[in-house]
Amino acid sequence: MNEANEYDVIIIGAGLGGGLPAGCYLQKAGARVLMIEANQEVGTHCKSNEFFPGALCTPCASGFFGGAAPMWEDLDLEDYGLQYRVPGRFFGAFFPDHTNLHLGPVDLAGSIEAIARFSEKDAQKFQSMIGPIMETFVEMNEMMVFSPPTPRNLIRVYEMQAAIAGVPVDDFVEMNAFEFLNVMFESDRLKQVMFQPGCATLTMGDPLAKAQGPLGIMGAFYVPTGQLKGTNHSLVHALVRHFLDHGGTVWRNTIVDEIITEAGVARGVKLSKDSVMFPGRTIMAKHAVVSNVGARKSLELIGEEVMMREDPRLAVKMKYFDNASRSSSVTIWALKRPPQWKSAVHDPYIMKSDFYYKGKHSMEEWKSWFVAERCGDTEKAFGGWWEMLLPANVDPTQASPEGYLTFRLEEILPFWWRDVDGNRHPEKWDDMKWTLVRKREDELEQYAPGFKESILDVLAVSPLDLWRGNMASEYGDGIGGAFPAHQSYLDRMPYRMPIKNLYMCNSVWPISLSWCATGYNAACVVAEDMGIRKQPWWIHRPGEWLMKNLARLTVQE
């Protein structure tokens, strides 16, 4: 146990997306780093359970999005036992008419053939885009994901994405998502598949906002999905081992009550009297305090009056940061066997897929869903965006020897349940989560007959449950806050705060996913300010490792 009262860097919140990778980079670069985690375990969202004997599940963050992350080489993650599995096609959707469509550049021939069943013209268009996408994969990830947002980068991203789409950039920035898809493709099925990952997830911005919609559509091409052997918790283990091997310090069950500032400079933190580690003690930071607990919680720790003195506009943004309009409701089933999808008759690839969404009858229905979601109508928004994962299809170690496996469904819903008078009732989630589970099971039975009969057990996690389990997941939002038009890209929280030596790696751009980009970006910024950024090992570009190793990493069918 290290009882020192001063460190170079203190990181509040050892989450997988931000705190852990930031700590690993800075510790390896020579800083003396303390990570403080309020929960019993670090990487809270990536805790894995043996839900049914031999069948693993990760309730909050199952799919892995970090294939393009520079940390694979910078932090030698494969040397720490981490293994990444990439499917032939990254994602897809099944539809009410019992067809399905799955896409991915690895199995390009299969993707083109699948699209051609709906539209030969769209198949040709998609094929013409893949070459330029692969050529710009590294640069786009570098500008869009693995660097703090800048106006110059945004302009360049618009120009590159418009060129790949074959649309004048002046038109690209004037279209919303629906207009852009209508220009790009003729098949409603392909439009829906392209809409779901980056736009319907509400993580790239507002689908109805100019420029943000096309950005969300095109952005999905640059986010490879897959599975880590043994679930995402294996990444938590690898990063913790790396951090400790390089001399880092982690305090768990330790609550920060206050970020201490003096004369406009962050000096350290004061711990809660309820902390397991050093209750009530003040711990000083020589160079940096990094907050990974989100905008609203960070304001609470800084103090609203302190923040108002430094930057009133930013203080108001933090106070009213929107977390409630994009909450996650999760159901995980332990199943005797994979779902027997009706649409496998149309395209059997769905039986191999690990990552899919539920389609609708038309894009018009997606507009109606989006309006209900944005208006906070939880009941009308139900049954819209469903992201489903069957990890064992790509990582068989997550299934039991008998073939029992887990199937995870995440749905985006507004947090608040309102009565006829408009009063809000968050406690309603404790009952409604099970009502939603049964509705989901009934609907899945229509797409995969025998689904309900194959259920061994079920776990329901409401947005309220997520918040109870992690103070950074306010209103059940585990990605650092919602992404409405006024909270996207340039309008997220800054990495460098107006208070000197204070930094953010949550509620920033991009979202806090398992790609670990926010932690990487925060580490870059802090290291630059400390004068320790230039390291012989900290040189790799995002996506290079993936491009070099794609054939080796791809699951052979």
C-alpha cells in the first residue's frame, strides 16, 4: 500500500473507456499516477459474470470496438494475453419480412452478394466505397476518434467523407441522415442497416441535424466490431496488469468528495470519510487531476461557484448536461442454443453473426421512433433501437461445453416515466423492466420461433440499475452523456478544462466505449502539458495494427 500524499497525476474513476487507458499511458511515460475508483472493481461496466454455468455475459459493455486503438502496440496488449476476434461482417439487421442483411469489409464478396439481393445498384455503390474507406481508415480514425476535436479536423472529415460518398461537400453538410441515405442508396433495407450503428445509436450526433446525420452514417464504416476472448473484462485485466507492472497505484472503494482548486489551479482531491482508503484525507496532484466521472458529477466535485468564476458558459453546460435522453435498458438471456432466426432461409449468415439490430418496415418508422425518443416518450419509443449480441458466435469460450450461451439486447429509451400530469417517476423502472423483458421475448419469438422455450435464465438491467451501480452512469447513460445536436463533437466537454491542471476524459468526444479513445486522448493532452509525450513506444497510429493483422484476427468460417 502506498500512503504517499502526492502524485504527479490523480485520475478519478478507473473506467475502461477513459481512466484505465489514460493511467496506463501516463504511468508508462514516467508519471506517478494514482487511480481512484469508487466501486469495488475497476472497469465497472465491463464486469463479466458466469451467468449460467459456463456461459459468460457482460451486462453493460459486451461488444468490443477497440480494434483500431493504438494501445494494441503502444501498450503491448497481446503480450498481456489479450486476444481479439473479428467476424467476416461487422454488423447487420433482420427485418419484419424475415430477411436480413449483414455487412463488413472483411467478407466483402459476401456483403456485396447480400446487398445485391435487394439492389444491384446499391451493391455496386457499396463496393465502390470500400476501397477509399480502407485507404482512409487510419487517417479518419486519427482525426475523428483518436484526437481531441478541432474545427480543422471536422472540415477535413467532412471533405473526406463527402468524397467517398460521391457527394459535393456543400451538399453533404446540408443534409440530415435521412436525406443523405436517400441520395446514397435505393434499398430501404440497406438504408436501415447503415442508419443503425452510428445514427440510431445517437452517438455521432442528431440524425435530423445537418451534417451530423451523414457523419453518423459514414462513421460506422470506421468502427470495427468484434469480441475479446473471454469478454471485455479481459481488457480490464490486461490494462490493470500493465498499469501495476509499470508502478501505478489503484485505490478501490474510495470516494472523492471534492476536487481541490486554489487560485484557478487544480491541486488535488479530498476523499470521503466513507472511503475504504484513507478516509477524509487530502491527496495532492503535482501536475494533473483527470476526471472520468462525467460533466454533471465533475461539476459537483469542482463546485458550481468555482466553475462559474472560471467559465460561466461551461459551468451552465455542465449543470444541464443531457444524460437522460439516451438511457440503456439491457436484457441478457441464457439460452440452450442460438436463436433460430426465420430469416436464415433468406441469408444463412445471420446464424454466424455476433452483432445485429432489429429493422423496421421502413425508414419512415425510424423517423417516428426518433421523434418519440427525443420527446422523452418512453412508452412510444419502446421497440425501436435494439442492439443484439451473441458473443459466442465469434468467441466460443463464452459458451458452456453443452453449448449454452448468452444473448444480450440493449435498447435506447428516455429515462423518465411520466404520469398524465407530467410528473417523473424513475422508480417505475423497477417494475417496468420486467414488463419490457416479456414484450421483448414475445417479439423475438416471432423472429426466432422457439426462443422462449430455449431460455434458461434472464437478467434485466434498467437504466436505474446502471445508475445505482456506477455514479458516472447518471440516468442510465454509460457513454458520457447523450449526443443531441448541441452536445456533439465540438460541443462536448473539453479535455483541457479552464482550471489549470484539470482535465476531462468523460463527456468528451468521442463516446466512452471499449475503444478506449477518450483515455488515449486525455493521456496525450496531459503528457503534452507535462512534457513527457515524446516516447519511443508512443508512436503508433490508430488502425495500423488492425490493418496489418486483419487476416490473422478474422474468424475463419
